[in-house]
Amino acid sequence: MDRPRPEDVTLLLKRIDEGDSEAAASLIPLVYGELKALAGFFFSSQPANHTLQPTALVHEAWIKIGAGGGLGGVSNRRHFFALASRAMRQVLADHAKRLRREKRGGGKSHRTVTFKDEITPDPASAIDVVAFDDALSTLQKLNERHAKVVELRLFGSLTLVEIGETLGVSKTTVVADWNMARAWFLRQLADAG
């Protein structure tokens, strides 16, 4: 997959911020492939009959960020993908919660996300999306930067260097934050069953 040049994305985001309505229409084809690949990653360990598919996840996330209208103030590619990754996480969590409600307490949802050192689909390390979202919300209250590192790493699939640049901290700080957040998550999720 070819990534769009960061400067092309940044230029379009600047035009959107300046009120250019055509820039949003130009942005989506530029980033769509990368967004769809990111969404595809989340579903790679899911059954083929999963009720939400990668294309739908991308479209719902795009709508959630305002189909271009909510992009004012987004300064660069990293910032855009951080925003898109948050929207994808929220869409996945909302979808899993909706299915759980429909089942009226029928047990754990089968919508899962992996949480390993590397971003690699692995059904053996899958966790419940709703439990993950709840834990991430709790972590956000305890340490917002740790929560952002987790979100950017798992949902934004940014590298440690890109996360550091996005958050304005060093790679060493990101590694420490990731290790602390990962340990905290594993403990929280183990306690939750």
C-alpha cells in the first residue's frame, strides 16, 4: 500500500481549515486506501460474517469526523490519522455495545481487538472491544498521554516515532508510556475477566 505523501495531506488539511469545500473531496481519495487498510487490520482475525466490515468502519468513521467539516484545525497527516483512529475506535465500541444491548445481556461480544507489543492480528490475544473501550476511558482519566499512546498505536497504527512527533515527546517516552499502559491494560482486563 502506498502512503500518500504527508505534505499532500497537510496541504489539503490546510485548505480545509481555510474553508475550501473542495479540499475535503480531494482528501478522502488520497487517504481512503490507508484508512481501509487500517480498518482491514482490525478485522483480519474476525469471522467473515462479522456484522461490521472494514469499508463500513471507514465510512462511519469519516462521517463521525464530520465528512471534512470536522477537520478544521487538523494540522498534518499524523494529526488526521490520530483523529481517524479515535473515530474508528468509537465506532467499533458503539457497534459492539449496540449488539450487546440487542442480545439483552447475552454474554460477551465477539468483537475483539488485539493488544500485543506489535500490531499483529492474533486471535489468541484478542480482548472484548467494549471492555477495551471502558478501560481506555478509565486510563484517559488517569493518564491522558498513556491513553493517547495506546489509541495511536493500536487504532492509528502509528510508529513509536510518529506517536512521539504527534504528542511532542521523545520515542523513549513513548516506549515507556506504551509499556506502562500495556501492563495497566492487561491487569485491568484480567481483573474484568
